[in-house]
Amino acid sequence: MKTTQIQLSEVPSVGGTTQMEKVIRSLPEVKDVKVEPEARRVTVVHESGDEMKLVAAVRAIGMPCEIIPDDAEVLAPPVPRMDAGSDMGSLCLLSISASWIALLWLGWWLLFTAHPASIVHSSTGAVASATERVYFIGFTLFTLGNGDFVPTGRTLAGGDGAGLIERPLFVTLSITYLTPVLSATMDKRQLAAVIHDLGVTPTEIVANSWDGEGFDDLMSQLSLSIGPKLHLHAERHLAYPVLHYFHSRDPEHLALAEPRQPG
């Protein structure tokens, strides 16, 4: 008698579990079957040494799988990624943009605060308080202002004009940064989906790519399509570290979620 453990690529449904157990038990050499859906593991006690027949039976019902070697460590089922993790990249981008605005706001506030009478009320001539300077700088950076406060002195008035010029420059800089990051994120998801289509595990990729004579189709995809995209993906991670924080709720897009660091 021989015991074989099969690792499933995904957690089967209730109906899939029943069908899988029924198909495996239909094999004449099978004596006992134990399906552990949450662990994605099937344990089969059988007489024959032909383990690939068991794998073929499971794959025949549309469930990718592979044999667990006898000396392999049985791993606990993977912990599903929290949905919050999939929003981390977007939160990072928002944080970066918010920090740019905050630092720009702070810089202008420090400039006008260095001269106590730098900003005054337009109607009374009273010196603006620290809070009113924050209000004035916000209006200057994001609107044309409402005229409640005005800067004093030619130099400070020039700084006010520079703040108006900075507004379109800041918008251009943000778009220039955000657009390639979002484009790289979509390309990353596309590449992950392409790799997932080849197979869920390395063993499955090899099995699916075998054409009876060799792996010509797989080698063609690696050299012409996947290889160059992987190199581009690696370079983008260096250029835009924020890509590390973009994850997906869809398992087929997780292949490139956490690139390995060289050992």
C-alpha cells in the first residue's frame, strides 16, 4: 500500500470536493481518500505506484494540482491577503501627493512668517496672524485669492506671484509622476495574468508546456514576451518603489505582487 498526497492549486468548492472524491474512489487501485479543502490537500491510499494517474484524474475535473514529494514539508494553507492590502498602493500615492502639498504649503508659510508684517488685511492694514497666513497661502496656491489679505513689500509680492506660477508646475509634476506609476501597475497586473495562464505552479507550467517533443512554445514566450516584460518590470520597481505596495484581490494577479530580492 502507498500513500500519496496531492496539493491543489485552489480551495475547491463543496461540489468540487464531492466530485473529486468520487472520481478518485472510482479508480480500482484506490483504497481510501481524504480531502482537506481548507488545506488544499488530498491524501490517497492506493495499491499502484502510478501516482500520475491520480493527478490526471484530479486535473480531469478542472482542478490544477501537483504531487507533494514524500520528503516535502507540508505547509499550512496560505492566509488570504487582507483586502486593505490591495488599497495600500493607492494610499501611498495619495500620501505622496499630500506630502508634496503640505511641504509646499509649509515652505511658503515659513517664508512669509520670517517677516512678521509680511501679510496684512487689505482693508484695515492689520498684520495677519499665523493662522491667517496659512489661510492666505492656501488661497494663493490653489485659487486666485479673494483679496482679504495682501503681501507687503515688493519682494514679498513677487513671492506671491511665484506661488501662482508654482500651481500649474505642481499639477504638471503630479501628473508626470502619477501617470507612469499607474501605467506600470496595469502592465504589472497584465504580466502576472500571463504567467498565471501558463500555470499556477512551476510544475504545472512545465506540464502544460510539454508538447510531446519539447518546450518550444514556452521558450518562445519566455524569450519574446515574458522575458523582456520581466526586465522592464524589475526596472520599474527600482524607478517607482511605490509599485511594491500595489496588490490585487484577484489571485491570478498576485504572481508579481511581491518580487523576491536576490539572495
